[in-house]
Amino acid sequence: MRAALLIVLGLAIGIIGTVFAMRALNERNPLPHAVMVTMGFHRHQLQQAIKGQRCEAAASLGQLQHMQMTASDIPFAFPDAQQPFLDLAGHLRTALQNAAQSSPADCPALVAALKPVDEVCSQCHKQYR
């Protein structure tokens, strides 16, 4: 009985240790996740502005510029990515640049400027998420 209890206890400790080790190995490079979280944060800020009808040009432009800078980190965050993924990242940078250059001054203009950005994001997430 004692031996069986020690075996079960040893297996449980081994499983818990393996789970902790696997999590640590998966979190070696936090940059890819951080880039996506940052992009999501700024997109959410823009969505909240649209929802609340508070689409001031300066605030929208600031969020779009932050997204543009973050999008430029995508190739570095995913160094082993295949070329189609990097092409979509380039399309995202172009869409964000066009959105920022359009300087949306009101909510309908911001919605229109974000449409190509959302399309690229959706396309990429369907293929690579």
C-alpha cells in the first residue's frame, strides 16, 4: 500500500513538474505575444472611441501611429515566419500607413480607414492563429 502511494505521489509530482517546464519553454520568447497584445490594445482603443462617438483626429492618429510602429516589429517578433506571413505583415503596415495618412477626423472616416486594416488582420489570423 505504501509503495503504491509513493508511486502515485511520484507520478503526480512528475506531471506537475512537466507542466511547469513546458510552460517555461513556451514562454521563452514573449515578443510575439506582446506584439499582438499591443496591436489589440490600440485597436480596442480605436473601437471604444468609435463606440462612444469620440473620434478626435489627434487621438485617432496617435493610436494609428502606435499600431504602425508595432506592426513594424512583426518581422522581428516572428523571425522564423514564412514569406506569406511576412507578406501579410507588409500589407498590414501599408494599410496602417494609409489609414494614418488619411487622418480620419470623424468616426465614419475612422471606420473607413480601419476597414482595410481589419481585413488584413482577419486574413492573417484565419491562416496563422
